[in-house]
Amino acid sequence: MKHEDIPEARAKLAAALPPITEILRGSLLHRLIRHRTGCAVCARGGGHPVWVLAITYPGGRTKQISLSAEQKPMVQQWLRNYRKLKDTLERICEWNQQLLRPQKKA
């Protein structure tokens, strides 16, 4: 991409970013919870399906948050927004690196 085209391309990417307040980092997991005693469903070998958001922090520590079924679509959208934001920032950074290189003379 030419140096003179980069600023406009960056502006278009930035304008298409999702709302910055609606992002979430992590992974959405589907799990089965089984009770040890007193649950007929679990005693038959079944379980209770739950959605969990897992977030890994530096040092390998992981935090898990149980979600209600109503929260799942919102969490999925926020995870997509995070990936889109991250990918867009990477593209903008690459273009900024190109701007730092000397411009080739015609």
C-alpha cells in the first residue's frame, strides 16, 4: 500500500470498530455440572449443562465465571468484538510500521 493511502485506510478501519465498551477477552465453554448427592438427574449419569467464561491471566492463573443462558448471546458478541478489535489494531500497527519506512522514490 502506498504511503499516501494508509491514513485513509486506517481511518476506515477505525470507523468500523465495534463499541469499545462491549468487548470481552476469554473463551466460552460448555460444561456439565454433576452433583455428588441428592440429585436424581446426576444419579442417572446425566448432568446440568452450563456455560462458563474462562479467562487466563499471566502466570497461568485462570478465572471462570458461570453464565446464565440469557447471557450467552451477549458474551458471544463481546468475544467477537474483542477478536475484531484485536485484528484491526494489528492491521493498523502494520500500516503504521510502513509509514515509518522510507518512501520509495518513483
